[in-house]
Amino acid sequence: MVRRTAARKRPVEYSILYTATLCLLAGGAVMVYSASSAESLLDGSGDPSFYLKRYVMFGAVGLLVLHAASRYGLAVLRAITPILLMASFVLTVAVMLPGMGVTVNGATRWLGAGPLQFQPSELLKVSLILYAAQVLAARPRATKTLEGLLKPLLLVVGAACLLLLKQPDMGTAMVICFAVGALLIATGTPPRHLALIAGVLVGLALIVALIEPYRRERLTSFLDPFSDAGDSGFQAVQALTAIGSGGFFGVGLGESVQKIFYLPEAHTDMILAIIGEELGLLGILGVVGLYGMIAYAGLRAAKLAQDLHSKLLAAGVTSLILCQATLNFFAVLGMAPLTGVPLPFLSYGSTNLIVLLGAMGLLLGVAGGAADERAGRPRLAAIRGGRDARERRPARAARAGAR
């Protein structure tokens, strides 16, 4: 009985990831209600808990997907990854077809009608990470040459980013580029190749930002948001005002002033500003700590995974969550242009919440088998798993000979 209980005990990485995710979901429910209750009450619906109910409903669906993915996802992942990628591309293209896409705030990113809407770009970014992990695991030597990286990985990622820029959704394109870049670093891609790819991406990003007037406006408002605080810099100024008003301990839960007709998208992209206003610097540091737990446990699960595909999968999903969170943090704190990227597991957003919980389920599946360490398992070049088994064997043999 004792042996069976010990065998069923989850590794510590699994427990850390699961606990951090649940804490973020619980905090998200509280903060979504706090950030949206006044607006929901005053916009005509008369229900202050409208967004909270939807967040809880989508969170429950996401948790079901998480548990299913953690138990059965790894077994079928290799077979369904091409299907997911193809479906994501088809749905992303369908968004731009006349009569099919739903336009909100000048961006056409959704499919569906009424309260039930689906954002294909959220599925696309996860399926691209799964595809990248599968390709790099099957062709580990491809990272040593630019041609090996270009075909087929970077061509597919580039095509996806072009589709996203057409919507336009530059924020999701940036998250994909950063996450794939982190995956290339983990696989040991030569620094000269990484520098060349990064230089090309930065150049293209500047061209794209300067061509479109609204992107150029966002860039200039980021450099000096207070120069046009009533127009292009309004959202950035209100976010900074909210965080500055919170101080160290915050003004108190539910006591935010900025969320009432001052800060746009307070319960989605800007929820970190409300956390800073109501819970202060301590609240922001608490959020940083939870993402730090995911970073530690996710990368450790990648280090301890038994095969190269699982290692890359864990590293890719962890990087995706952290890159999205970092981009949101930088935008809200005024350290990067506003990109409309939600905060993982905290912001309100049906597709983002469900898809990322499904990705976390895959990461939990890898972490669940991380305790089974085997000698000679493949290791990532940038994530070392302690001394190699071959380094330990001579020491054991020497001790045996001394006896």
C-alpha cells in the first residue's frame, strides 16, 4: 500500500504548476469582478457580475480541457499537431473573409456571433509552439544552419505572423516570435543565427509599425504618452495613473477609481493596472511570484523530461505563457507600446483562457512524468539536467574496485 501511494504521488513540479495556475484563476475571478462590476452595472445590463459569471464558466471549461490534456494529450499530440495547425490557419484566414469575421475596436479577430465568439489567433499561437517542438525534436540538427531553420519552421511561423498582421494583431505575432525564439535558444541554436533572425525581425517590425498610421501613433504615444494624454496616450496615462495611485499597499479591493470610465479594457488587457491600484506594489509582486513559480517548475519539468519532444514541448509552453505575461507587464507599466495582449489566466477572455489552460494541461502532462529520471536521456543544450549518467559510472566502478 505504501509503495502504491508513493508511486502515485505527483512530482513537485506538477504541484507547483497546478497550484500557481489555480491561484491565478482565483485571483483572476476576483479582479475581473472588481474591474468590470461598475461598468457592467452602468452599461445597461444591470448585472454587476456579468463578466464574472462568464469568466467562471470559461474557466470551468478550461479546467476540463486542462485535465483531459494532462492525462491523454501527450499520447495523441504527435498525431493531432498537424491537424491543429492546419485548422488554426484555416480559421485565421476565415476571419478575414467578408461576412465571417467579427470586428471589435477596428480589429477583425473573431468568429461567431453575439456572446459566443472565438479568436483563432489564440489557437494558432499554441499550435505553432506544438509544431515547432515536434519539428525541432524530429530534426535536432536543423538548428545548426539557417536553411534548416528556414524550411519548414520559420516559413510557417512567418506565414502565420503575416496573417496576424493583416487582422491586425501585432501583439499575438510578437508573442509567437518571442516564444519560438526562446525555443530556439533552448535547442542550442548558434548565437550568430539568432542574432541574424532577431535583426531581421526588428527591422520588419519597425517597417510595419511605421507604415500603419495607428501603429505609428501607438509608437509615438509610448515614447511620450503625456504629450497626447487625451487621445493616443490616454490608455497608457490612465494605466500609469492607476498604478501610481495604488502605492505600496493599494487603495483597497474594489476601491479603484480608474476602472469607472477612465481606463479602457480594465478587465482584459489592463487588469494589471487595476491590481496595482487596488492591491498596490504587493499585489503586482504577488502576480510576478506566481508567474515565477510557473517559470521555475516549467523549465525544471523540461529539464527532467524523458524524451526530446517532451523537453521542447515543456520549454515551448512555458516560454509562451511567460512571453505573453512579460509583454503585458511591459505594456501596462509603460515600458513597451500597447499591443492588446491579455495577461495569462488573469485577464477576461474566453478563447485565451481555455486555450492556455489546455496548453498548461500538456505542460502538466510532461511534469507528471518528470520524476522518472533515466540514464542517458536526451538533454537540451540550454537546459542541463545535472551530471550525465556516464560521468557517474566511473566513480561507482572505482568505489567497487576499492572494496
